[in-house]
Amino acid sequence: MSIPSRTTLSPADEEAVRDLRGAWYRQPIVWLGSAVFAASIAGCVWLIVVAERNVDPPLPVDGLQILKVPLTRTPPVPPASSP
């Protein structure tokens, strides 16, 4: 009775190893794409939070408007002079 060597793989075992090497979670491009996608979503959420905290004051609008767009320009505010 002979004992088979543990270092030799049967064709079925070789195919199983090949399948494991080609699995999607072993591909670095999948992880890179996932990281870029997660970073872009996190950046979008961060920009929304920052924009919500720093609200711009509404502009004074006098006169006619079309779709909330004023038809005339507001006069510029002169800069404050420094002493």
C-alpha cells in the first residue's frame, strides 16, 4: 500500500486553487475601486455637512423677479475704510 504525497495535487484540487486565486475578493482592482467609491461618497457627505453649517445670508432683492432671479442688479456695497 502506497501513501500519496501531500505535495501533489489532483486535477480537481488544482482547479479549486485556480478558482480561489481568481476570486473577486482577491483582485486588487476591486478593492481599489471600492475604496475610491467609498471616498467619493464620504467626500460628498462631508461637503453637504459643511455647506449646511455655513449658510450664506440671503441677498436683498427689490423689484421684479422671474423664477426668483432679480431683473435688476443691486448696487455694490462700498468697502469700509480702514483708520
